[in-house]
Amino acid sequence: MKQVFNFNAGPAALPKEVLQKAQAELLNYQDSGLSVMELSHRSKQYESIQNHATERLRTLMNIPDDYDILYMQGGASLQFSAVPMNFLKEGKTANYCLTGSWSEKALKEAKKVGSTHIASSSKEANYSHIPESLELSDNPAYLHITSNNTIFGTQWRTTPDLPAKVPLIADMSSDILSRSIPVDDYSLIYAGAQKNLGPSGVTVVIVKKELLERCPDNLPTMLNYQTYAKNSSLYNTPPTFSIYMLSLVLDWVADQGGVEQIEAINTEKANLLYHVIDSSDNFYKGPARNDSRSNMNVTFTLPSEMLTKKFLQQASESGFVGLSGHRLIGGCRASIYNAVPLAHCEKLAQFMKDFHTNFM
Ligand SMILES: Cc1ncc(COP(=O)(O)O)c(C=O)c1O
């Protein structure tokens, strides 16, 4: 099989061991004579897969008992609407920190539901950093942040300081499970699975039970978080195969030694690439400010459009996949989620150094 180094931004690399396990079980799941894809979502076998994923995630992320874990569809993009529909009431204002295109999109959907306020923004600085301070509106319904900005390559280092009663809601699509976080600082966390958790198709929502009391009864059933919480995410047919893959990825994270161990490797991977950028005499430039750099998406530019093209072309010929920057901002981006091995980052670091040397 062709050896490639996958730096795709999402859907992204999956652990090889997970793909091998899924392959081995594909036709005959635990002697059932059926594929997981063919199991009823009401069967005991499927129920135990989903329960296993939930228990694993709770343990790995230290999720307290007063939080529900929900499995939804529609990606993080549906959450952009679901969050304000459930929690933005008349007389309240939804607060957003603008740190990139995904938070802009989240804000756009909230505006359709009710009153909104930009609590902080780094738009004027081309989203090169996470704003230091924020200003809340009167009567805030919640504060929404995007913990990792996949396109611009920036990441929140700490949780913003908020008055106790203001719920903090985070889109963690591109850094969930990549580092230890204090879950109880958040009222709701959501993440599409296709970067750190598994294949696309399932969106994980971690929500404080207390917040669910605010969901209005008149919402469309499938947009109301209560529907998922009350029915163990089995009101309708869930994305069963994606949840099975999620359970295998979570087992893999546990086998690696858990989130702390994963975090240490992720830091090492990111440092390797940032070191090449920083020691290249401005040949490679990182648009993200040092104090806001992401450990998941390393963005960089080369001195000209022509060199960028040449870099991407040679990288592709050497087996590197997914290094083009997002179509909105161009340049290059290496997405180094949990499943991207350290060895692949070492290969990329060497390739970047060699490309630079050959150019000189
Ligand atoms: C931070 C972030 N939020 C939201 C999205 C949109 O996710 P989805 O395609 O699952 O709707 C993405 C996709 O890359 C993302 O990186």
C-alpha cells in the first residue's frame, strides 16, 4: 500500500490500529454474523457500543455526572443554530468571541434567532491571535468561543474568566480530546467528530444538565437538546457506524495513556514544526501570533505564491497529503490531530528544512 503522510484538516487521519480493528470486525461483529452497519440501533449489541463510547469519553475527559453526553448529526454547523435556538431567550443577548471564520458562522446563525453581541474580536488583525480581554453585554444568555481556529491556526490557551452565572459554550471541533480541559468551566461543548474523534457523521455534545432546563418546548424535535438527553440519543436512528468508530478511537486514546499523554505528544509534534518555521530566517512565516499558536493546525506561508505552489507540489510528490491552506486564506497548513504520528511530523519537519536548503 502507498505510504502517505496525512495532514488533512478534517476528515482527518485516523489511528491505523483503529482502522485495522474496524476492518477485522467489518463483516462479523463479535460473532453476530452481522456488520456493525447492519445492527439494529435498538439491539443490545449496538446499545453496548454506544454506552461504551459514553463511558470512555466521560472517563478520558473527566466529565462530571451532572453533564449529559449527546450524539447528534448535522455537524458543528447545526450546533451554530441549535445553541441559540435552545438558549437565547427574549430579553437576553448571545455573546460571541470572534476568532475566525467558524465563529463568524456561529454568530451569523445566532443573529437569525435573537439579539447578539461581539464580546471580543481579532478580525482587524486578520484573526492572528486570541483577543486578551472581552466585554460582555447586559443580560448575557451565554458566551460562545471557538477553542481552536482550524483555518487561522490559533487556539485559546485558557478558559475566559466569566461571572459565575454566564454559561460558557465552546465549539471544540478541532481540539477536543487533544489536551486536558476543565469540563466544569463549560456549560456546553460541541464537536464534529471528523478531526480528533473519528469519522464524520456524528457530533458530540457535552452539556450541563442544569442548562437543559432552559430548552423551549416549541422547538423542532430534532433541534431540541432535551430530545437527545431524554432518549439516550436514540429518539431516531443515530449514525451507528460513526459512533462505533468513535468508541474505537476512544479505546485507542486510553491505550496511549489517556489525554495527558496525548497532550504531551501533541505539544512535541507542534513544537517540532514551529521550530522549523521560527529558525528559517523568515523563509517560513507563521501568521498566528506566538502566544496564540494552535497545537492542532500549524499554518505557515512561504516568500511567494510561486514558492508555495512548488512546495505543495514537491510535498505531494513525496507523499504528504493535505498541506494546502484553507481556500479562504491560502498558504500552507499542517493539521496534526491526535492520530497523526510524531514520526510523520518529523518527516514533514525534515522535508520543510530540505526544501528551504535546496532553495538557497
Ligand atoms: C472549529 C470548527 N467549527 C465548525 C466546523 C464545521 O464543522 P462541520 O463541517 O462538522 O459542520 C469546522 C470544520 O472544519 C471547524 O473546524
